[in-house]
Amino acid sequence: MTEGKSAFDALFHPRSISVIGASSNTAKLGGRTFRNLKDLGFQGSLYPIHNRDQEVQGIPAVPSVGDLPDDVDMAFILVPAPSVVQALEEYAAKGVRSAVVFSSGFAEVSEEGRASQERITALAKETGMRIVGPNCMGVMNVHEGMLGTFTSSFDYGLPSPGRISVVSQSGAFGAHCFVLARERGLGLNLWATTGNECDVDVADCLGYMAQDPQTEVILCYMEGCKSKERLVGALEIALQRNKPVVMLKVGRTEVGAEAASSHTASLVGSDAVYDAIFKQYGVHRAETIEELTDICYACVAGRFPPGKRVGLVTISGGVGVVMADAASQAGLEVPPMPDETQKKLKKLLPFAAVRNPIDFTAQALTDTALVRQNLEIMLDEGGCDAVVLFLASVGLNPRLMGQLTDSLLELRKQFGQELIVMSILVREELKKTLEDAGFLLFEDPTRAIKAVAALMKFGEAFRNAGKKQPPPALPEGGLPFPTSTVGEYEAKRVLAAAGIPVVEERLAQSAEQAVAAAGELGYPVVLKIASPDIPHKSEIGGVVLNLDSAEAVAQAHAQLLERAREHQPNARIDGILVAAMVSGGVETILGVSRDPVFGPVVLFGLGGIFVEVMKDVTFRLAPFSVEEAHRMIREVRGYPLLEGVRGQPPADVEALAQALAQLSAFAAAHQERLETLDLNPFIVLPEGQGALAVDALIVPRED
Amino acid sequence: MTEGKSAFDALFHPRSISVIGASSNTAKLGGRTFRNLKDLGFQGSLYPIHNRDQEVQGIPAVPSVGDLPDDVDMAFILVPAPSVVQALEEYAAKGVRSAVVFSSGFAEVSEEGRASQERITALAKETGMRIVGPNCMGVMNVHEGMLGTFTSSFDYGLPSPGRISVVSQSGAFGAHCFVLARERGLGLNLWATTGNECDVDVADCLGYMAQDPQTEVILCYMEGCKSKERLVGALEIALQRNKPVVMLKVGRTEVGAEAASSHTASLVGSDAVYDAIFKQYGVHRAETIEELTDICYACVAGRFPPGKRVGLVTISGGVGVVMADAASQAGLEVPPMPDETQKKLKKLLPFAAVRNPIDFTAQALTDTALVRQNLEIMLDEGGCDAVVLFLASVGLNPRLMGQLTDSLLELRKQFGQELIVMSILVREELKKTLEDAGFLLFEDPTRAIKAVAALMKFGEAFRNAGKKQPPPALPEGGLPFPTSTVGEYEAKRVLAAAGIPVVEERLAQSAEQAVAAAGELGYPVVLKIASPDIPHKSEIGGVVLNLDSAEAVAQAHAQLLERAREHQPNARIDGILVAAMVSGGVETILGVSRDPVFGPVVLFGLGGIFVEVMKDVTFRLAPFSVEEAHRMIREVRGYPLLEGVRGQPPADVEALAQALAQLSAFAAAHQERLETLDLNPFIVLPEGQGALAVDALIVPRED
């Protein structure tokens, strides 16, 4: 064993590997894996274990694990499932610190397999050995030529070394990724498939890659994650180090989720929670495999623009419109060029449209100096954070493209830092020249725009991470968390003590107390039955609104008690709640629910049909800052309602954001006890007037 | 002139072409266009006009248009803008029936240019000559080698003949299309760019292509259309002949629309209206250029599945999930395989997931007979309308792929009609073999799924077109259409007479009449001020709800008159409206607005914030059938509200659909007089109880 290395270093930078199940027959997985290790550039020592043969594929065999030297970093296990545990035990006894179990036949096939897999998990815990798999396709360090996988696709091309690291729960998908990367000309660094994740999981690998100095972009395929701490920890490191994580997380729709759970034995959390995490940690969630590679490709250039303003240049007006549409749909701005700039551009190209998109028409290509001048003016004065240039199929025309390339390379020297993306059909060689100069190239203009949008979002996430605020503190002297479901009065008292604004109210035990309370609160008031046994009060007429006199209050008091008696004679009645009448404002819903993996998840949505019909809600893991709450609020489609529509004043979004963040802190503080929590409705009053919970429900976890 | 041909036949199938502005210098547009006509396969006669040279590029020149023989079908005009009108006049005098004006410098640059262009339009009308352009890139008939355009990209490859016809308003985009088609291996038939559309427009070409027996798919790029009749007529023919139209219509977002209107001098109608037309006529509106070519590629195979059930087969479980997600998002069904089928599949491949997606894992590829057996079972018994097969990068492995191809080709013979789509990385030659056998191939699985969804939608549109219902008839004895804006009472009488259900109500001139009316209608009732001068009654308290006694009615009557006097002393008061109180039901909005190009457009949306915040509305051109109204209603995102949420009963969607269709017939009948019409709210009662307009407003056109 090499000293000073972590088990993870041993996994990704081994200097010596022992392979059990290695074979001279390369039609077998053990033979192919061994050949890939032996022939494709790995410089370390290889120790095949074989109890009969003297050598495997020309490398001296070691008769048993016990006969190995002491400096073995990693073991590759390719024996049948029933022999895996013993092999691991022997390697562990030999002090080997990491292992990759390729063998299948575990939790994915049977209960017996699951039991074996649990023994491997236990072994990893006992010995500290880090174990990848079982049922995986191995690991690679492309820079070190350690291509530890059994794929046969290396016959048709090797992965090239680069700055993208890949971690995939699925072996087949991981293999597909390196073929896609190779075909796209993308270089890889580390690569791991985690399979059944008996010990090492996607989050572990993500965390290692986030800290790996040679990794600049992480491509991740995930079906589910069992550890909040590891996943969130890894994403936090990546974010702090400005390393984009591009994620394909499967299981978005119901059908998809069904397929995901039959595919692996993993626990797939609710998809909305993953969405929340990805937003919170600036992860780009790709919807398609093409998008996954597009965005990785774009990230490798390492240019994350400082803002969302994009300049569009085209030789076809129509495509200019297509790009402008796509940019606007992707949340980018397409600012008009300043007037002076427009004049300059117009002088150069009288036929051109010069506002943005700039359409300098195909004619302009006959004078590439002119194209360069145009771009120079735009980059200099346009105030854009990125430029996208549509050049149709000019790249297929060697004469035109030769001149144009020279101009573009000159331009690149002048504007080294700018993100300049081209949509162009171009032959491979020229493509490489332009990419090496730092241009990004896409055939389709919409894909180019989407890539720019992703880079801009990463830029924003990295900047936000740099100035990340803590979640708010809870005030001193909070009330104890309820031990059983409590009615709204009690719930609101607990929330108010935690700094969450609630409607002012009193619990009255008599008509006289109710009238007195109304006097203190000021008319009009609302009266409600307060009973832990009647959660849906309004269904039995248990709420009376808009009472504007002592008589009305006294009458309503009697009426409510009567209705409770009538509908639920055995209900415990805490009293009658007298509350200030809240009128106006925008109805929202704040809530918390407990995810079995990720703990308390905070929900925000607009009230009523927005939530029930449109499912217009968004989530975050608790706790989070007021700034994060602001981002969250702006994500719902109904947000314009808070800005004021139909002549309504803008709502107090700051108060709402503070309440959301405060709720997240409260939920985090009580995560061991909290099952669900609802503030519904939570009314956001006009700007400057605050926001408050009108009703509340806290449900603690059952023990 | 050739007898028996239409001017459009002359345009797309000319036997002789005269080119004015032809030059021996191929650096000039006139030289390049002439060379392309001369050298690339056109078999007809060419008559270059040249007043000095004896020949142009070796072809004898004709000194002037007047000297031409009498059999010239088409003229290509490449002279400078100021000489264009004269040239056209001379050709027209010679009896030439079609012309293409390439020259720019018309409406797109100046008022003077616009005036010249108008002269061309007038000339076309006077002479019957059909004129394409100006400011266009020409026309082609690829089968006949008539490549009438000045592109230089033919130097790097010619378009190959095929079954897709292309019409593009933008020349540059049209040129880009044939390069994209060539790179994608798609064959073209007719191709036209319409430029400024002084006479021939996109719709004309669409109509010709829809009737052209050699055209099976139409790719169209459009910025705007000036004629409803031509566009709708063309799309109707395409639909009736089962020819898919794949459309890129630019100007979707505000920024995009701005760019579109600065790009051409064309009138760009409201984008929502185009969406309505495309839905109504089964046009696939592509959002991206890539999608445009993807869907055309898919359509060429001519397989439009009979339903929406898709079977998914994969060698990576993860990608199975990606495909299932994409299918579900695209509105496809991913039905589980029947139990018996699952058993059979499981027997063949014990490790496979067999529900749907079927994941037969990469292992299965080692036995291609097994793959074939699997697919056979699935196609035979799975009850799917299409199958998508993810094969990762197997196509790059010649050994595996060779065997697999044989199996797949066998399978194709057995299931000749099925739509089978593969997502696979594959080298060009093998790709062609599989495509020739009728498989569709995409690299990205999501793009494969989207193509299947598009084909399924086309199939649905073709089937619907086959059983298309007429719009409902208007009842006899309708009331005259109002000549000025009328109040809700009058509006509802007119609508009711047209067969559109409205709330039952009476106009009362006194408290006694109001009480009598309430008695007839039955309590509770609503009272409203009826005045053409007070359109927003509720703002001045002009509506009193839920009156349940004669006293209450009498009191409300007095109160309303008082309020009207107070707020608008000079308003004309028609009386007080007494209406039955409608309670329950779902609030919707029905409306009509007049589009300057497309006439009355019917709107449907759910009431309140659904319309105002979510813009959750959909449109159709009037008139349309009840069936079309049903499709329309199901398009809004809030549709679940009509199906019943929060314990509400399902709404009477049939009554709603009938009212929408009836409204469309009414709008069409009065399209010359109607400016806007609103039924807001239009209440849809629970199933079986009907639907009715509670308020209405009709605004006639100003003369």
C-alpha cells in the first residue's frame, strides 16, 4: 500500500492494481478488463490472481491474494458473485485500500444478492476499504492511461485526456458517455460508474472530482442519492471552486420514475427535491443526453459571462429571429445596440439590420475585413456579455471560410476573454482550429443559445456562491416543538416565537372574552372554532368572517359553538379564536415536508388553483438565506401576481422572502421532529405592510 | 409559351428560361445563376439576354427580350432594381407567364423601392404573369436539374432529388435549408424563396406543392402571410392529401417579433393566430432549425402511426428512463406490456426489465437472434403504435453491428408497416442501409422520441381531417348585428338568438317590474345597471348579487339607480337587469377578436388569473366544429379545473364545446361587422347542466 494516499486517491490514481478474475481469454469480461489495463497506457504494476496459470496475457500471475506484495493500491473484482465477499476479505486483510466490484448478481437480482451486497457494505465500514460497485463498469483515469473497464468500444477509439470527469450510476450510460465524448472531441479525466453503490456512491465521486485539480467540469448521471450530506457537500465544493456540474438525473415524470425504480435497487427521492437541490447549488440539469454533452462542451472553454446580455449576429435575418426567440425563452436579454453603435454599423453596412440581432446579410461575407470590423464594434461598444454568430454553412466553403477564419482568429486575440459562440456547419479540421482559439461551435443556433444561457447561469451561481449569506438565526426563547398535531392557535404561537409573522389573535373562552379581544384587535374581526379535532373548520362553517360589532361577535361566538356541537359533538374545543381580519394582499402557501433522504424541504407557491391545478410551486432544502428565498419566489410562473396585476399594488416580497428564510431556519432546527408544516394561506400585503400566516398546521413525526 | 401549363407549372417545370442580367462573369450573381442553370442538369432551353455579347458562357445570347422565340416559360431577372419593371413589361408583352426577380433594392430599402415593387404587383395582376420576388434567391426543381439560384454552395455539393419541397420567405434561410438537407441526406423536389412577395407568396407555393404529386413533405419558413384564403386553402389541401407541413414561423416572442418586422417589409400577424392556424390544420410548428430538419427527415418515411402508444427498448436502463420521460412530456403513452408478453420476454432474457421500457441490457447484444426475438414479441403482442430502440454506440462496432443489422433487416421484412426508430451512433454507410430499409435513425434518444410524437400528431390530424365535421349552423331568425357597442342585455339577446346560451334575465323599468321578473326567474336573483355608457358596472357598485326576497329586490333596484346617478349622472340608463343567480360552475372566458389578415379569431381560456397572469388561452380561426372546440378546450393548462378538482364535479364540457363552436359560426357570419366580442364570465355548470354567458359585450367595427 502506498503511504499518504487516501483510499480515494488509491482508487483514481493507483500505482498498482491486482485483478482477480483476470483471464487470458479476452472474450470474457475479466480478460477484456485486464487487457484494457495492460495495453492502453497504464504505467503501474499489474498483479493478476490465478491459481493455475503462471501468467495472464503475458503478465506473471500471483497464485492467491495472500501472495501479493504489500504495495497494491486497488483490487479489481471480476469473479462470480458468490466468490466476491471472500475475495474482498482477502484483499482487505492484505491492506488493499480500494476495490472495484464489476460482478453482477447482487441487490439488482434477488434477496440473496441483496444480502451479499449488505455484507460488502459492512466489510467496507469495518475495514475502511472503499468499494465501488458491485454491478458496475469500473473506473478510469484517462490521463494516467488507467482504463479500468471491460468495454469493447476501445477497439474503435480511446477516450482522449481532458478536463471533464464523469460519474455515472449506470455502467451502460457511463460507457455511452465516453463514446459521446470521444465523438464530440471532448477530453476526459476521471471516470467512474458506481452501479449498486454498496459503499462508494455518485456523491462520493462528485466530491472527489470537485476537489481534483485536474477536473474542471463534472458530468454526472444519477438515479437517486441516499445521503444528503455527501451530495450537498460535494455540490457545495464544486460551486465554491467554480466547477460546473452538468447533471442527468432520471425520473422526472411518473412513467420515468417507474422505469428508474425498476432499473436499480436504489432509493429515488421525489424528483422535485432534486430540482430544488440543483437550483440551490447551481447544477445544470440537462433534459436530454445531447444537452448533457452540449453543456459540458461549452463549459470546458471556462468562460462564464458576467451577465445575461447577448449580442446576436447573423447572415440570415430569419435565423436572427430564431435566435432572438430562443434567447428570450432562455431568460437572456437581447439589448438593442446603443444609438451611436448602430450608426457606426450602418455606415459600414448600409444594408444591414443593426439593432440586435445584427443581420449583416450573406453579402457581407465577401469582405471578411468588414465582418471583423463589425464584430469589433459590437464587442467594443455593444455592452454584451456574450456574442452568438450565425454563419450558416459558410464553414463548408473553403475559400470564404479561409479568409473569415483569419479575421476571427485576429479578433480572438483582441477579445481574449469574451464568450463568442458560432452556429456554423464546418468541416472537422477548421472546427478544431476555431475551438482551439477559444470559440465554441454548434451547428444549430438554438443549441448555441441554450449553451450560452447555461454558461450565464453558471456564472451567476458562481457569483452568488461567492457572496453567500447564512440563513437567518432563530430568536431566543422559542417555544418547544409540539409533540402531537396542534390546532392553528398553538401552531401560530410556536411559529411567531420563531420569528415567523402570523395574524394577531386571541383565544376566547366566552362570548365576553371574544368581544373584549375584538375590542383590543380592532374591528372587523374573524371568529374560528379552535379544536385539534377539527382541522378543516370551514367545511362545517367553523369560520365567520368580517364581524364589525360586539353584537356580531357575541352572536358568531354562540353560532360557532353550536355548529361544533352539531357536527362533531365529541371534539375537544380549545375555545373560539378571535383574529384581526386580513383583507387585500396576495394569497400564497408556505410549507415544509420531510424528505426521507434530504430532510425538511420548504415549499413556496401562490395560493388556490395556482397550487392545485397548475402545480406552480418551487422547493428548497432547509435552511437557506433571504437572498435564496428571493430567487425561489421569482421562480413561480404566477410571480407577476406579486408584482401587481389588475391595478393591484406590488406585494411586500421582501417580507415574504424573510418569512420563507425564517421558516427554513425553523424547519432545519426541528428537522428531527417535523413531519409537515403548512402556512396556508400566507398573505402577502402591499409593499411595506408585511406578510403573515392566517392559518397554520404543524404535524410532528410519529415516533 | 407552352400550352396547357398554368403559370405555376411554368415556374416549377419550365422547358425554357430566359435570363436577363446573365453574365459570363461567374463572380456576379447573374453569372453564377446562369452557370447553375447551364451546368447542373437543366435539360430545357436557355436564352440569355445580352445587347452586346454574342454569347453568354458559350450559350448564344438574344439581343433583347423582344427578339425571344415564343416558347419561353420563365424569365429570371437579375438586372439592377431600376431596370426591373421595364424588363418584366417586355417579358409580359412576349407572353412569358412566370418570372423570378432576384434583384434587391425594393420595399426592403426605401419608399422609392416600395413604389417600384407596387408597380410589379400591379403588372402581375394586369398581365396574369406570376412573379416571384423581388429580393429573393430563386426557385429550383431538383428532379429536373433546374437549380435557379445564385448560391456558390453548389461548388461543395448539389441537392439530391427527393420528396421534400421547400418554400422559404427568406432567401438566406432557403439556401441554408438545402445545405442542411444535403448534409442530412434528405432529397429535395421543389424549392422556392419568395423574398418581398410582390405577387407569389409562401402560401401560393405551399398550395402548389400540396398538389404536386412528387411532393410528399413540405418544409416551410414563414415570417408572415397576407392572405388567409391562400394560406388556409393551401394547408387544407396538404391536410386532405396527408402531406405533412413542417413550419418554421418566426416571431414567437416579443424580441423575436421585433427582429422579424425589421427584417422584411411584410405584415407579421399576431403569433397566437398563427399558432391557432397551425393547430387547426395539423401543421408541425418547429421551434428550432434542428427540429425542422428532424421532423422532415422523419416524415419522408411516410409512416404516421395510428395511435399514441410507444414501446421503448434500450440497452441502458438509464436511457430507458430518459426516453420514458421524454415520451410522457411529448404526450405519448408508454403502456406496460401485457402480462403474458412480459413473461415471454422474461423467459428469453431473465436479466431484462420487461415492462416498458424494455431494458435488455448491453449483454443481450452478444446474441442478436435474441434481440430480434425480443423485438418480434414486442411488435407482435405489445400493442404499440411505434417502437423506439436505443442502441447507444453499437453502430460504431462493425462486428456487433453487422450481425445486428442482418437481424433488423429480417425484422423489417416481417413488420413492413411499423414505425421503428433507432437512437444509435452509427457510421454513414450502415446508416443508409438501415434507412433504406425504412428505419429512422437519430443519435439522440430524445430527438427520436420527439420525432415519433410529431409523426403521431400528423397521423391524428390526417385521421381527423378525414372525418372533419362542419361548424354548427346558425338558427333561423337571428337578430341583426349591432351597429354600435351595445350593453350586456342587448348583446346577450343577439347571442341567444344565434344559439349561444346566456343567463336568463329581464330588463325592468321599475321596482315593480324588477320584483315581478324575480318572481318569474325564481330567487335568488342578481340586479345590474343596464347602460351602454357604464361598461364596467362593478367598479361603481352597479351589481348586487344574491337577492332572495321581493323586498331585497326593490331595495337593490332603488340603490342601483342611486349609484348610477351619483357616479355617472349623464349615463343613459336602459333599465335594471334582473337575472337568475348562477352559482357553482367553472368560470371561463370566450371571446372573438378580429385579426386584420385572418378575420375573426376565437379565444378560449379559464377565467380570472388564468387569463390575466398565466396567459393560459388558446385560439382558433372561426368557424370550426364542435370536435375542434373539444380539442381547443383540452389545450389550456388549467383544463383539469373543468374535469373537477378539490372535490368539484366535472363540468359540462360538451355544452362548452357547443357554445364555442356556435360562437365561431356567429363570428364567421358577421366577420365584416365584428371587431371584438367577450363572454366574460362564461360559466360552465356541472355535467348535464349546461353552460351560459353571464356577461357579454359586442363591439362592432368602426366604419
